[in-house]
Amino acid sequence: MNYLHIKRLFLEPRQSYFLFGPRGTGKSTMVERRHPEALLINLLLPDVRRQYLARPESLLEIVRAQPVGKTIILDEIQKMPELLSLVHLLIEEKKDWKFILTGSSARKLKQKGVDLLGGRALKKTLHPFMAIELGEQFRFEDALQFGLLPLRFASQEPLATLSTYVSLYLDEEVRAEGIVRHIEPFARFLEVLSFSHGSILNISNISRECAIKRSTIDSWMSIVEDLLITYKIPVFNRRAKRAITTQPKLYFFDVGVYRAIRPTSLLDSPSEINGAALEGMIAQHLRAWIDYTKQSHQLYFWRTKAGLEVDFIVYGELGFWAIEVKNSQHIHPGDLRPLQHFLQDYPQAQAVMLYRGNERRLVNNIVCMPCDDFLQSLIPNEVLPGSD
């Protein structure tokens, strides 16, 4: 598949913006294809970095030589966050230059950059492919196994490509940046963390399993979030009528990356791994839908202290949905119970059960539909599949 020519559904702002996203999601490819006449400054290139390290003010000279309305792309801006103060100055000159600032890490920008622009540049995110972007080229089982990172579609050995990707991420973003002293314990931490994919995050258990003190694990958790490798989903507790848990759930940003990191053995249950992978693939699609949709929405999950849990809650301007995901070809009455309880507390919500079967059904006001159908019908700026 020539993934370079697949049209992305990311809606680009008219004004300057940051475009975040993990390595390999296609940020550079997309913005360069959309702006072939742009001035491109690729900060991944050592000679380019050396130029701006020696004379950062040369950015002012180069941009000021551009015509009014020119688009300027600063690729991987986290490599030189010091340039953002100059970008701020250039935006203030009101020459209608449009800056696109791509980044695969928010770590260095937290203190040095983003706030300096004072809202003059929006913050956007590019995700792995959505099923709707791939169209007829989307293969559900293939995506569940290898994920939807664009780079893996160009490979004859996607799993090996993903393993290499993880290794390069560790080398280039962790070791090279000097974030941790020793990469081996951090790599072990990532493996242990992969067992929490799709689960309530328990820092104490991870600390014990890694044999590393909790404060270090807390620090490393912030690193993997800043590097956009993982994210957390908070608990939905608006007007809660029951006792609700407080700990978030954790996911890796792409199901293929999760599988590449997670160690396997003969003791592993394939259904357990596949179930976590399936839930993660639904999660990454919902995040992309939220970020690509004009109206505002948030992604949550719901879990009571009594143990009732609904995998995803989508709450926003287009609607209010409760979504349960089951790695099963059949729907059992007990599978619907958490959704039924959620509807008792929130009758305004629309309940959707996603499963591995082939039929769409309506059971007790709950839409039950195949995961594959849901993913291929999930379109930004439209209500979620299964809506009334």
C-alpha cells in the first residue's frame, strides 16, 4: 500500500498551529504535501540544527525575506524550543505568515515554548490512520494485529518494523535527550507498563514489578506521556449517583506499538491480549474522531466501586454515548448489564455494544454492532455510529 497518498481527515486551522503526534503518524508527510511551496525547516537534520544553534536570529532574517502569507514549517520543533520565542515575535509582526510547528514530544515545550505563543498558535494532534481514511484498504484483523501507524504499511514485515520503531524511539527520544541515565531499566518499565494497557493504572504494582521506587516510576510515567507513547482516560463522574473510582485507565497510542512492546509467553491468554488490543483500537479511533471533529468532546470511562464498568464514555456537543467493547462473537445478557446500569443513571445517553459478531441488533435500547462496522462508519464531524 502506498500510504503516502492516503488522504488524511485532519482539518487544518487557517491560523498558525502546533501539530503534535508520535513519530510515524505522518505529520511531516501530510503538511509537506498540503503545502508544497512552504518554507521547510527540518530540525531533525543535524546541519540545520547547528545553523540555528550558532545563530538562532537567522530565523528572523530568513522568514522576513518571505512574502506576506507564506507558510513556514518548522519540523520537530521540540529539538530547538528556543526558536519559539522568535516565532512568537514573527507572529506579532502580523505579516500573515502561517507557522506549522510539528512535534513528536511535548516534554521540552512544556516550560520553554508553548506558553510563549500565548494562544496565537492552536494545538492540534495527528493520530494513526482511521479506518475511514483507509477505506476499502482497511483490514480489521490486520489492523488489530499490527496497528495503524502509516510507516508499517510500507513494510513487508510490519511486526519487525514496529519493534525497530520502538527501539529507535527509545534511542532517539529517551537516550539521546538524556531523559534517563540507563535505557535498559526504562525498556523494562515499558514492558511492564504494557500489561496495564486498557486497565486501571496502578503505579504501586508497576513499581513493585520493576523493582524501582515509586517516585522514579511517577517520573517515567510523565516521560511516556510527554513522548506521546501513552495516554490516560479519566473517570466519568458528572452528577454521579453511585460511588465512582478515581484512578484513570492507560492506553498505548497505537495497538501495533502495544503489541510490539508487550512480551508474550506460553502462560499468556490470547483472548486477554486480543481483548486489550481491541479495546485499544477502539480508543485510538475515538480519540482521533474527537480531535478531528469541530465540536468539543471528551473521552472518559465509567467504573463504580462496586465493579460496574463501561469502557468508553463520549460526552460533548454532538451527543452523549456509552460504549462497551467485547472480544466475543456472541452477546451474552451479562455483557449488557454495565450499560443498563449506566442508562439508569444517565437515561440521556445512547448505549452501544461493540462485539466481534456479524449482526447488528437492538437489545433493551442498546445498539449492538460489529466492531468492524463501527470503525468503518466512524467519521469526524458526524455523530457516532449506532446513534438514533
